[in-house]
Amino acid sequence: MEDPAIDLAVVASLISSYEDVPIQNRFCFSGEVGLSGEIRAVNRIEQRIGEADKLGFEKVFVSKFNRKGLDVSKFKIEVNWIGKVEDLIQRLT
């Protein structure tokens, strides 16, 4: 995969394995992870959230830096805004 938005899903799977905490199969992740643990914004976030919603996911975890100007009220999916890997760890464990 060449899309940096997959980074967050990979980190979530590593956290799941390390902490021995299963991730629900209805969770979705979209974000680029920087070397210092920050979750960076990705392109086309509204389309990504919309597609996750269409596919029946219950929650999507995305960068809080994608929030500006985005109206997620039109989606049924719960959007979780995170800024650092630590935020993801807290929400998954």
C-alpha cells in the first residue's frame, strides 16, 4: 500500500497485539502517523468517512487535524478525533 492513511490501522493492530486487546471488526482507521506519534491529516477524509459509513463500520478513528470545516452529522458512523497515538491507546484499551 502506498496510501499513508493506512498508517493508523497498522499502529492500531500493533497496539492490539501488544496490549492483547481485540479490536472490534466494525472499527475503521484512517490517518498518517508521524515519527513522534502525531496523527496527521489525510486527503479526502470526507470521502473516506462516507465510504466507511456505507460499508457498515460503527466507528472511524481519524486525525483531529482533519476536523476543520468538516460536517460529520450527515453520517451515521461515530467519528473519533485523535491527535496522538496515546489517544488511540486510551480509546482502544
